[in-house]
Amino acid sequence: MQSKKASELRTAWGDSPCEHPAFAKEYDLGARTGDYVCTQCGAKVTFRERAEILAARRA
């Protein structure tokens, strides 16, 4: 997902809580940033944060 689209999602979502149901790799001007974004609310998370969220779901 492009970083601009993620920013638009964050703005539209506001401060509402989100379960972060799915993540997409973040791109800026066609290049990977190394981060991930929630496809629902646009929250930016690192690889490690994403792994922790996914691991918590399995527990």
C-alpha cells in the first residue's frame, strides 16, 4: 500500500480502536519502506510489531 493511501486511511479512521485484521507492505514512491500498514485503519507498524500482533492472535 502506498504511504499516501495509508495516511488517508489514518485520517479517515481517527482515534477509533482497531483490531488490525490485515497488514500490507508499505511503499513510498514505489520503493519499500520496510514497514507495514493496517489495511483497515492505516496504522503504521514495524516488522517486529506486526509479528507480535500476529503471535498474540494465535495464543
